[in-house]
Amino acid sequence: MRRHILAAAVLCVLFLLTGRGACVVCAGEESAANSFSGNVEMLKQEEDGYVMQVTAENRGQDFYGTVQVVFMSGYGYGNCAYDTEIALPAQGKKQFTVKVAERAADTIEGICALNFLDEKGRLLQSITLKNVFGNLVSGIAVGILSDDYAGLTYLDAGGTELYINGDNYPLNLIRLDGDNLDLYLKGLYFLIIDQFNVSSLREEQIQAIQKWVENGGGLLIGTGAYGEQTLSGFEEDFLGMEYQGSSEPGEENLISDHISRYDYYYNYTDAEVDFSKMAIAQLQYTFSGNEYESSGNPVVYKSIGDGAVGVCYCSLGDKELQKLDKYAVQYLYEELMDQAGSFKANNRQSVMESIGQRLLAFIDSRNTAVDFSMLKWLIGIYVVLVGPVLYLVLRKCGKSEWYWVGVPALGLLFIAGVYLLGQGVRVSETRVYSVTAQRADSNRKETYLMAYHSGVRPWEMQLAESYDVAGPGWNGYDGKYFYDVSDYFYRVDNTGERLVVGIKPQENFDSGFFYAGGSAEPEGELSGTRIEVNSVSGGISGTVTNKTACDLAYMAVWLDQEIMVFRDVKAGESIDLQQAATDGRCVYQSDSVEKVRDLLYGDLISVYGYRGSLNQDYQEDDMGALIISLGVAMEAVPRGGDYAVIAGIIKDYEKAVADRCQETAYGCLYGYAETGV
């Protein structure tokens, strides 16, 4: 009998191995029968993301499966895969689009892979591609409008990195013309125009450049003998400069005369740049308080809105300037940045970066906490049932003296087993923590989602139908590093009418954070009057009005170094900030950048076990949502003026997920108020 059982077992094992081997061979044959090629290119840039065009070609058998675009992350956020199911006949070719959120593009690099998966999800072929974002994502994008692009390539500063937004990045040059200017303009940090006729651009393109500068861009214009061309086309009051001709090479000019009397141009004299060999423009302008004539560069700078323009007295493509070393080139950008208010404003915005990372750790601890609510019942069952049964068994065996040793030991093993075995089943469905932020008068919303699923299984969720773009956001304190573009951590499924997002765990489950954007109905307005820091009593004074139909559980007002958080601001209600604080409606107040950066997440929410000294009446989950709201509102603050940020949260907001899950949904409405009267 035992021999028959053993023989049957051996046959079963052989059958399984043979079957498995056959499957492997079949998969291999299927893979060999397919031969794919393809590409991913940026089609256009939209308001909140990039539209990527995917081309897939099949030179083999008919293909039914998934084409997957995997973007590599070099910053510890995990690769992101965008899946699209397609049917591709033999010798067929198809093109389709994938939309990548702008926030997701900040965390992923342009290097990607194009994967072809069969209907069972098996990888048939992977194609590694170049940086498909061009230079919009990696490094500082510098657009060049010039008929002599080759003469300006030295403006990449030889690979030297420029310090901006709290980090160092290389300068990446992008060759522009009238056809691709619209596509790249929004993604540029700097735009250089030299030896180019600006009047040849369409009127709307010139207007777009001027608006781009006002919103924080840095424009550098070369003149010399080409000044009439490069300064033409712009509105007269935009530059406020008049070109009156230029000197001939070999003539004395105002720059060479300046150098002979002063020694400020040491970057140029050290490089043996001879300005007498150059054509130097004569520029007429009147000082209105926004201009700054550099003493170290042959440039006049002018602040415009939140950006700046630098007009060089010579052509930036002149061969003499190509003698400059990389640090001298870097100095050109640095002076231009000094005049642009947007770069200064980033200091205040960067306060939210460290807060955001700590905050996500807090949210993660809420989502992954073990539920011990049933443990007391299990202990009770053990004491009432298991303990007496064990005693009776030991007594019958004549070993009753072991009872007082066996019961505690077995009890500890029982509790440990419940805890360990419960790791994979402690959550019956996906838990989601979502914060949906929207400028109150806008028709777009952005949602930040964190989720946890039981055990090490991947989680995925179908978003509500109003969402049209998604991708990875930040990953709190536990980063993932992938350099293999055939694998991924985040996934966005573009198939069907609704987006599906999810996370594929690797060896262990780590926290993941998703961003999604979509359409929304305008809710009204959050506004304020006479908002200013109260130098006498402290805090912020003025009146804030909730001109929406939504009751705000908490509302924060942030101005300079001051933050005040108020509770229960009803729809249509106006509150005097100082009076509301007197009435006890202010639950939190800070009065320094130090407290904003280092104590906001310590006082309002408990992170890593730290608890601030304040003992106020609020829920920590509410404060977590409010801090995310402040970060979103601060990033979108209008440029060109001083504004107070107003942000309020709505509890039990509309769900972002259309699947079965436990979603804690918060809404955030924000707006801005000009300071003073």
C-alpha cells in the first residue's frame, strides 16, 4: 500500500514538473514568436501634466496583451508603470497616448522602458528608451532661441550645477524655434534670445513669453549688432529699453572704457575677453526702480512681476564670450535669479517639504496600525476555555503540577501566534486616506492618496470618473530605489473609462503615496480684507470670509512667519481673526519660521512618538489633512505680490475611490488674500 502511495506521489510530482516545464516552453515559444519595437515621445504639455505618445509595432504573431511604459526614478520614489491593454495584429502598428501628471514627473526621470506583456502578465519583451521628457524634468531647462545655436552651447556652463530650489541641478539647453516654443515654454527656468528676430514669432507667442516672465521666468537677451532684432516685437513698456545702434568691432566702446577705469569685470579680464573686438549696443532706458546695471556683467537687469529680464550689451554668441569659464557663465544666471522674485519665494515654499515627509510618516502609521480590538476577547476565551481544558488533561495524565508553568507559557505562545498570524489578515480591505485640494474658484482638483492593504499583496483602486491623470507623489520616510526599468512599484492603468491606480509591493510592503488630478465644480471663494501681521498683539489681523457652500471644520491663515488655525467656520461666515482668537476659536498659532518648520508637525500631529507641549481640542487626522492643504496652497500662491494663504478642510468629503475600501476622505478649499488694506 505504501509503495502504491509513493508511486502515485512520484507520478504527481513528475506530472507537475512536466506541466510546468511545458508552460515555460510555451511561454518561451510565444516570446520568440513576437518581435516588437516602439517609442515614447512627449506630444504636448498641458496645464497639469505631459501627454506622451506611445508607438507600438508588432513584427510577429497577433498580440493581445498590455503595453507598459515604465518610468525610472532616481530619487527613491520607485518606478511608475503606465499600463494600456491593446490588440496588435501581426505586422501592425498602433499609437496611443498616456498622460503623466506634472507632480509625478517631478519624482520620475525621463528614462523609461516599453514593456510588452501577454494576457497573463508575463513579460515578452522590454525596450529601454532615452530621456523621453527631453530636458523638462531632469535638470534646469534653458531654452535657446537663436539662429546660431552652436555659438551658445557654452551657456550650459560645462556641466556645472546651479543651486536652485534647495538643490543643485545641471543646466540643460533646449534648442527652440517658432514651431516648438509653445511646447517647451512653460517648463523652462530660463529663456535666452540671441541673434534671432523676435518679430518673426506670432503675436500670441510674444505675449506668452511676456506672461511667462511675469510669472517667474528668467529671460536673457543678447544684443550687439543684433539688438534691433532681439528687442523687436516686445511691448514697449515690457522692456522699457530703446536700441540706438552699436559700435563697430575695433572701436572703443562703453564696456571697454568701463573696464579700463574699473576692475569689476574680473571674470572677463581673467578670460582675456577683449570687448574692443565686439559690437557693443547703445541702450537707452530710464531708471524706474526696477532696473539694475550689473557691475560684474555687461548686462542691465530688470524685475518684471515675479520674474526678470537681463539685456546684454553684446551678443551672447560672440566668440570672445566663449572664452568664459563655467563659473563666469554660472554667474550670469545667478544675477538673473537674484532679480526674480519667484526664486526668493521658493524659500517660503520649501518649508512645506520637510513637513510633508514627516506628515506622510504619520498617515502611514494610521493606515498600518494593528487592530487589537479582538485581542481581549481571544484572551478571555483562552482563560475561560483553554485553561480549564488544559488543567483537566494534565490532571488525567498525573502531571497537574505542570499547570502553573504550562498555562502562562502556552498563553504567551497563543498571543504571539494570534499576532503573527494576524499580520496577513488584520485588514479585510484596503484602507485609504485621501486629501482632495482645490482652489475654491477653480474647476480642477488634485487628490493625494495613501493606502494600505493586508499582508504583502498589492493594492489597486479604481478612481472616480472625474480623474484624468495620476502618478506617484512623495513616499514618506521609506524610499524605494529601482534601477531596473523592467520592474515597478507604482502602477497606473489607462484602460477603460476610469483610471486604476495601485502599488505592487516587492519583498516587503512599504508605504506609497499617489497623486491624481481631475475636473471639479467651482465652490466659490475664500477671501480676506485687511490681512496683516498684528505687530501689537501678535498673530494675524483682518477679516476672512468663507464665500463657499461648505462648512470648514478647520481653517488656517498663513502670512509670512505667522500661522493661525481656527475651528468651525461655517459657509458664508465672516470672522474677525483677532476677535475669533479672543473667543477661543484659534486652536494653534505660530510666530516664527522656526516654529513653522520644526514645530508645526510636532504640535499639531504626533510623529515618531514626539508630542508638542500644546494641549488643544482637535483631531490629529484633521491636522494632517490641513497641513497637506497648506502645502498645496503654498505651491500655487499667485506671483507678483504678497498674499496670505487661506486653507480650510471639509471632513467626510466626496470619495476619490470608486472601489470597495475604507476611505477617510478630506476636502480642502483654499484661496488667497492681498495683504494690507
